[in-house]
Amino acid sequence: MSSMNQAFIVMGSGEDGRRVPVGSSMVVGRGGKCDLVIRDLAASRQHLEIRKVDHGYECRDLESRNGTHVNGEPIVALDLDDGDEIRIGNTSMYFVLGNEEEPAPMEKTVFLQTIIDSSGREKAPPSSRSKELLEAAYTLMNSLSSNFNPCELVDSILATTMRAVRAQRGAVLFTDADHDLKPCPECGYVHTIRDGIPRLAGLDEIEISESVAIRVLRNGENVLLQSARSDRVVDPSASIAALKLTSILCVPIRTQNAIHGILYIDTDVADHEYSEDDLLLAAAAGNSAGLALENARIHQDLLEKQRIDQDIEAAWTIQEGFLVRDWPIDDPRLDVYGLTRPARVVGGDFYDFARLDDDHVGLLIGDVSGKGVPAALTMALLLAEFRLCAAGAESTAEVMRRLNERMVIRSRRGTFCTAALVALNLQNGHLMAANAGHHPVLRISGNRVTTFIPASGPPLGILAGVDWSDESATLQPGETLLLYTDGIVEARKSEVERSEDYEDIEYGLEGLEKLAMQQPDRTPQALIEAVLADVDRYCNPLAPHDDCTMIALRYHGYAG
């Protein structure tokens, strides 16, 4: 066990991370009242406690939901050693022992300049004070350009500025639309430095000149108060006098269109006054901070979008699992194939193929209103319900009625679904079908293409107690059925190819019938692939704006 020293939790990598003093006890978790708040969904509100004991420091898990790991091992309670890694979910922190020393100086830019007058003679170099401020400005710009962690950015801005102006104490505070002061939105604390020591503090612990802060937030001014105890411009009878302040620097943290907070620096040392040069550096830091924090926010938004995209990709993999992929190849009476191509990564179109018994099969196609994950979830539910509703049903219309009643009960926010269902007797080619607000089915016989099975009722999920009617027909050997969604017939030309006639914009049923007539002997898979290729050609250089889904069945006749 290491000898007793001041203990810190370092957030981030090694000594370059943010150091938070442990004190006698520190509770870490997701809740706002914890001593150290971490933004990790795997963290419990009060996840763990680090406390000082007789022989050193102990880490104790507070019965958290996902557990605490020290150096990769799960723990309930454990004595900590210098350098131990503590992990909560995806968040790593390090326990370190040391003394509260002046923070090590940041890597800085060396600023060298030579001034030559009109006669070609070198002028005297700038004062050491001016050089310090310029080097601080360049160091600040460099440190902000490649850091996208909001808390680390705030710490860097505050530390660099305060070292340059030789400040006694300072803080970065944020604001809302009402100009109320707020802690850091990332960690829930106020980033402060006093006498060179950084510290995260609660908002109620911060003592600043509220009158100066309000003036900066409301007017966007850079404020410098010298000999603040005698200054009469900003109400010294209130916070300035009460805090016995002698000099104040306060500048807005701003972007082009808004003020997001303030960089506040003050001192109560009698002979310590900040200068106009200090104000200029602080103002530059405030402007740079606003842009850097905005860049960090955009960077985090991009990372979140990438995470969402990865989740949606996983959702599509799951969604594909609901759709039929293994088509029957051992029944000479039919050939069947289906495919969906979502406009987004996941969509609301679906198809299904079910063998009802040895001599009967069912084809289903549908289109759920809306797009994305909500539509995909409804699609998955409908496919599961279809198998249940089809069991024991005497007609396709009865299946539609059952599906509708279930969807009306479970539908939310006006979700509905168009659907077409065909049941085929493989012995004699007799079919029964029902259509709930969907496109009619294409019947392909040689080079003759017709539509049949029109909608006999509204889409599913709109009204309870609706009836649909069955339509009957008999397929002849060699005929093909093609079921499709509106992503096919409503595919649109690119803007440059559109004519003034709106009806000429869409691929349309006519385009589908024309293509089908050119493919009289194609297998269902070849037919569907040919349609998709023709739709892509039609929309080129754009992609179809809606999900494209088809299922086709070619009937070869009874092989008895």
C-alpha cells in the first residue's frame, strides 16, 4: 500500500487528464448530487465511493447496477494503490497520489518576432510582458484546435488565461436564455482555479460579482474593473463591496450569434490589479472558447450520429431476419422470390411467404406508414401477427379483419398499413385474395399483363369493425403474380429529366407493366431484379425516395 498523500481522481489519460481531489470521501455516479458526476449510461446514480481509511484509500461499490471494475477486475470493496484504473461502463478514471503542486505548464508556442522600421533598422523587441501574453494567446489557440472534450477545453481556457494574467482566482460559468448562471453542462460543476489549484465546485459555492456578470451577459461587454473597491460604475455597494474585490476581469464566451457563458477572473489582493492587456487576452480567450466549445458540440453530435447509424445498421440486420430468405426449391409447382430495399437503412415495407399446408401457400405484401425505426418495429409486429391470424382462417378477408383488429388496438400516433394477401391452391391454381388499401396485383401471362385484386377496403389500423371482400381467380400454368409497394410505381425522375407534365414524373404502373411485358419468361428473381434495375435507371442519378419491395410467384401447375 502506498504511503499517505493527497489523493486525486484523474479523468482521462494519465497525468494529462483532469485532476479532481478526493478529500476524505468522494461519491462518483450519474446523479447530480455526487461529488464527481460522470455522463455514462452504465453508471448508477450513486455508483461508488472512494474514502480515506486508516491505511490509505478504499474504493467501495454502492450496489451499482453494472458493477465497478478496478484494473479490469470486478470489486465490492478494495484498497486502492497509486495508478489503479477504475472503470464504470465505458468511463475510465485513475486513482493517483501526490501533492497539490502548481500545475505543470502546458506545452506552449515560442513566439519570436523582429520589428524593422522604414530605414531597415531593427527596433527594440517587445517587453517581456507583451511577449508572455502573445505566447499565451498562441498556446491557447493551439490547445483549442485539436481538443473536442468540453470539460478539458474549459480547463485549458481557464488555466492558460489565468497563468498569463497572473490571476488569483477564476471560473467559467455558463448561462441560459434568461441570463441565469449555470454550471458546466457536461459535468454539472463549475470549473474554477484559485491560487493555481483547479477545482470543480458547486454553483452555490461560487462567490463572484453578480452585477459584473449580469452586465457582461446582457450587453456582451468585456469588463475590466481596476480599484474595484472605489469604482462606482457597477454598483460597488452590492457584490463587489461584499466580496472586498480589488480588480475584476469578466468577458463573454460567445459564438457569432449567442453568448454561452462568461470567463470570470477577480482578486481581493490589495496591490493586484489587472491591466488592459490582460483584458484583451481574456477577451480573445472568451471568443476562442465559444468557437471551440461549439466545435466540440458539433463533434459530439457527429459521434452520436455515427452511433445511431451503427444502431440502425444493426436494426436492419435484425429486420432482415423477419423476412423470408429461404425460398422453396423442392416443389416443382411454383417458383417464388421476394426482396425489399429500404430508402433508409430500415423501412416499413414487408413481404412474407407462408406454406399453409402441403397444397396451399400464402403471399403477403405491405407498407407501414412512416419511415425508419418506428415503421420497422410495426412491420416486425405485423409479420408476427400474420402467422397467428392466418392459422385457422377460412378466407383472406378474415385474415385481414383479424390483423386490423389487432393493429387498431396497438396502433399509436395514427400508424396504419396497406396490405395485399393472396392464398393459392397449388393443385388447381385457384386463388383467393383480399386487398386493404394496397396497389392491385400484376398478373403476367406471356406478353400480356393485367391488374386485378383491387382494394376492397381501407388500410389496416384505421378503423375497427371494417370488412374486406375476397376476390377469386384461377392461375394458369406459366402465369406469374407480382406484388409491389408504392416505392416502385411512385419512383421519380431526377429534377433535370422532369417534364412539365406531373404525370410524367413517376415511374408509374405503366412503367411497371411495360417492363413486365418485356420479361414474359423470366423467373421471379430475374423479374424483380430487372424491375429494380429499370427503376434505378429511371431515377438516376438519384435513388428512389421510398422503400422498394416486391414478391413474385410463378405457377407451373400441378405435377401429379
